[in-house]
Amino acid sequence: MPDDIAFPTPRRTWLATGAAAASGALLGCATPVTGQDRPAMPFQVAQPVLPIVGSAMVFPVRRIYCIGRNYAAHAREMGSDPTREPPFFFQKPSDAIQLLVPGTVADHPYPSLTKNYHYEVELVVALGKGGRNIPAASALEHVFGYSLGLDMTRRDLQRAMGDEKKPWEIGKSFDRSAPIGAIHPVAQVGHYTDGAIWLRVNGVTKQNATLRHMIWSVAEQIAKLSEANELFPGDIIYSGTPENVGPVVRGDLIEIHIDRLPGLSMRIT
């Protein structure tokens, strides 16, 4: 299976008529349309998807949400107060995913514009149900499965934008900035409240923590995020990284691990 995921767009469920779509476009909003009334399009856009372990089906990725500074020690190394202030989130485009396959080493191109490229290993949460204002007590019922991923970061660009009080999307949201493995359904792996999480570069352990060190649990993240945005099936959440993030250069081998999930590897090229 290739590293880049660009499957043909699958058949979708559309939510409005073609006429409604046209009127929505005139009003400046994008309105999906229904079934047989779908209008012709000048080109096709691929739907990013991830394999589902143990199934012939694939998981369609709608949005990628990431929580910032969700481990106390990492918050400190980034110059922040690790107390339980309200969490903050940012997004990556759904086509930023790069599939990592267990037992293989994916090639990961060093991106443009940066001279300080950082790794961040994270537990990834895949939603099978959506909603608004989801209570934390029932939030795990919305989880379809879990995966292991990397929030790759052009740190110099992120910091430069922060210093200028500008959005630092350019440091986080770029091609292949979200390497990730296949989705493991909850029925296979259960839910994650603890377990080792680590990252190695060239065989040397750089990040090493447990998931219980997260400031905001998976359930709390879903609840808080649903207060700001309506969540939908297909949304995935990168749940934060432990301390000791750091740079990689071309030729470096990154290996990542979370208990009960297969390890993944990629080489910076």
C-alpha cells in the first residue's frame, strides 16, 4: 500500500438538492447535495481514507483536529503553564495524512521552507459518531477506533509566526504533516486511559511517557472540542504529545509506539 493516500472519491451521502446547493453557493456557503440530484463537477477530488484493521472497509477522514500542549512536561518545554486551563485546538487538512504501514519504513520527505523540523508522537482518536456539547461521561461512545500518529512540525516557522502574533498554521498544516497508521476499532483494542507512548530517532529514545500523563483525557478532549465545533463521523483527533520533541534531518529513522498498537516507522528523505 503506498505511503500517500489518494483513493478515488467513494459514493457519498448528500444532504440537499442541487438547487439548494446552488443557492447555498450564491450565499457564500458550501452546501452538500443529495443522491441522484448531485450536480456535475468539473473535476474529482479524492477522499482521504485510512484502512480499518480487520475490515475490507476504509475510514473516511473528514477533519483532523489536534490538541496543543496536552502533557504537562511538554507544555513547560514550550514555555507554557501546564495547569488545566481550557485546551486549545488547531487543524490540519485531511489530505495531510501519510499512511504508515507496520513492518515497513515509509519515506517521508523533508518539507520546504524549514530548517528546524520536529517530531511529535501522538495517540489518534477516530470518531464514528458526532454531535455538539457532548458530555464527557458519554464521549467515548462516539469513538470508532484509535491509531498512532505523528504531528510533524516546521518549528521555526511556527515560532516565527507566534512571535509576530500571526497564525502559525504554516508550521503545522502542510503536505504529509500527519503521518498515521491504520484505524484499530474499539472492539479490538478497547479505550485508552493509560499505556506507554514513545518515540525513537536512530534507535535512541527521545520521547517516553504514559497516556495517563495527558492533562485532558480522550473523553474530555471530545467534550471540549464539541463545545467549539459540531463533530461528525470521520473526524480524527491528535491527542497531544509528551515532552522532548526535537529536530530530525534527512536520513533519520523515526520509530513510534503505543501499547496495544503495532509500531510504525518512517525515514526522513
